Amino acid sequence: MSNDGDYVWRPIERGDAGSWSRLLAAIQSADRSWEYLTEQVLLEDWDDPDCDFERGSVGVFDGGTMVGYGGLIARSAAGMLHEMRYRGAVHPGWRGRGIGGRLLDWAEVAAVPLHRERYPGLSLSLSGSCLASNAAAVALYAAHGYQPVRWFHAMERDLSAALPSVPEPAGVDIVGFTPERSADARLIRDGSFRDHWGSVDTSAEGWAYHVAMSVFRAEFSFIAYSGGEPAGVVLCHEYDAPADADKGRDLHVALVGTLRAYRKRGIASALLVRAMAKGRTAGYATASLGVDADSPTGAVGVYEHVGFTVHHTSITLTKPLLA
């Protein structure tokens, strides 16, 4: 813990989850971003095997108010390069005071020992992201030596609008997600994303954590089999909106993937329509998802075909830390 006279800097603790959630709500309201997480969901981060809150997190406190935060997320696998991720932000009322820059400075120092412990001898880079419309955040990253490397779209769809007629592809069976099929879903996820930028295979511990999260909605998640073999998957989440939000329930499509051998057969579209149809029946008002703007599989076009449109775009920026 440190005290610079104005703020207290210390690792984020479980007891801070409420303050952290309120900070994210203030940021979401000001920036119109998607990132708002309830206290309950944030508490689950302590179970994430890729997070180390004691050494890889920091909260900035002004009195009893959390006014900024930073956190490091290791990758579950690495080749010659470990691409560690940083997430962090500053309360709108405390911006322009140098807190954001100090958070980045902290992250670059804290990342090194965590990296060396997990992947000794490998190179290290650190990446962060911000809304493309947030000029101040983009400039802050640039001033610290980060270069933009990728753009991601957040897309939304009104579920009250008619869904397209998408028949199930011939020879393909779409079934609901169950714990017994979880290993098939993981196999599809890893295989379908190996040709995507920045993707690494999931660990058994990491996969177990993700499918046990309280936001996971198994009843709106499906797996496609072709000839009895795993072929495609869609997994959905539901996140609560801030108390002052005037939108209904949103079905968030957290993952869509099709193994290379089964692409171009309409499997992803069929999975999406199945999930959205069931979600609409259950009372969801919208559906949302995130996608790499330069997805090698043309995913943006697939999502547009079933009615999604771009809501906002974020930038991922990266800086090498260890060669």
C-alpha cells in the first residue's frame, strides 16, 4: 500500500467489489461503454486462474471512494511471446490528474515478475484497450509508447425485429449445452480461434472458471454436431445493466465458433438464430456481441446477415516490455 498525500494505492480486495462496481457504473455512464459489472460478478474474478489480485491489481482511493483501478490478466498459453492484458480506467470526476498515466506505469512494472514466474525466458508485451471515440485515452496510450494493433466492434440487435429464416444445415444437429458436452465446446472454441489474432488455447482451469460464472446462460447456449462430430458452438451470457439504464434484458453472445472443416455451411448463423429465438421467447429485448473488425472468417458479415449492427468500436494497443 502507498499513500501519495492525495490518494491511497493498494491491491484490490474482495471487500472493494462494491466500490469497484460503482466506479465501473460511473465510467459506463460517462463514456457510454459496455463495461459495467455487478459486485457479484466482480467477486468471481478472484476465482480466475489468470488473475493475481495481490500482485496484479491496484485500486486508487480518494477517501472511501475508488477513483481508478488497474489489473493484469495473464494468458493461459504462450508461444515465443506472452501477450499479457491490462484493464484499467479512471473515474470521470478524477480524470486529468495524472492517475491514468500512473496506472500504466504501475502495470508495466507489475507485469514483469508475474510474466517471469509463469513464462520464464519468453518475450513479453502488454496490451490495453479503449473506445476508439475516447481521444484522451488513445492519446494516453500513445504517450506511453503503445501502438494500435487491432480494432473490435461491439454489435447489437433488437430482438423485437423479425429473425431471418436460417435452416439448419444438412447433416447438422444443434443441441443444447450441457456439462457433459462442455469438453466438446472447449474443443470447438480452441480449434475455431487458432487462426484469429491474439487467441490462445484455454486451460482446463480457465475453461471450468468461465462456464461456472454466474453470467453464463447454458439454456441459451448450443453446440452443433456434423455427423456426430463437434462442429460449432454459441455460448451466451447475461449482464445486469446499471440501475439508471432504460434498456431491457440483453442476451450477450460471448462466443461463436465453427471449426475450419465445417465453415461456409451456415452453422454459425443457425446457432445465432437458435439462441436469439429462444432469448426473445424468454423476454430478452436485445442481443449483443463483440467481434474483431478484421476477423479472418468474415464474422462481421455473418453477424450483419442475422441483423446485428455496430454500436461502437474499441482499439487494442500493445507495447513490448521484454524482448
